[in-house]
Amino acid sequence: MSWAEEFYTRQFAWLRDERSGEISTSDRERAERVARAAGPPPARVLELGAGSGETAAATADLGYEVIAVELTPVIAAAARRMAEQPRSGTLEVIEGDFHEIELPGAFDIVAYWDGFGVDDDAGQRALLRRIHDWLLPGSQALIEVYTPW
């Protein structure tokens, strides 16, 4: 188990509360940011480090095709539970390391909420190159570089 997988598994266990599995106001606000950047559906959205999937679900609720990537098995399982619920769009959860995973096709939006900067500079540059390669020409990446809470 990598340090990141161990850390996020523990963080999930510590912070999981009554909100887990419920879409919050901040999840809906992030989804609205995606909508403003992507324009009206249909559009393909890739969410990296999707956690338990609430923001990805909120984005799918707006009619987008969302691929959510989550590293840890226990958290990916929580996100898959979000994907089982009916949505206006689609939500697919892929368990894996987004530094290594191969993804089908390109995306209109790549979103990475609350996580950029946890690696060293070389790792972050490599991730930015991967994000660039996943984007369609003229599309956007939405990257949050701090934990607002």
C-alpha cells in the first residue's frame, strides 16, 4: 500500500460522518463550476481523486458523463454506491492510481478537487502533463490546490 492510499484510507475512516453519501452544497457548487466551464451537456468530465463520489454525482445530476477515479478500495466502493443511484447523466467509478491508469477517450473537463500539491514538484509536473493529454483541444482543467475546510 502506498503512503497516499494509506493516508486517504485513514482520512476517510476518521472523517466519514453523516454527510458521507449525501451531496452537499459545496458538492453542488463544484458541479456548477464544471457546468460553467463545460457548457451544457453532453460533455465528458473526468474527476481525479473523486473520494466517495458526492461531487462526481452532483456533476452527473446535471446531465454530464462523469468518469471518477479513486485510488483506495474502500473509498471507491463508497463512490460506486453513489453511481448506483439514478442520475440525469452517467457516473462511472474507476478504482486506480491516476498517475498510472489508462483512460478511454478524451474529456471536456478534468477536475481535481482538494488534492493537487500532495506530490513533489516532479510528480505534479507529470500529473499536469497527463491532465493535458486527457483534455480535448480547447477544453479546461479545474484544479483546486488547497483544502478549503
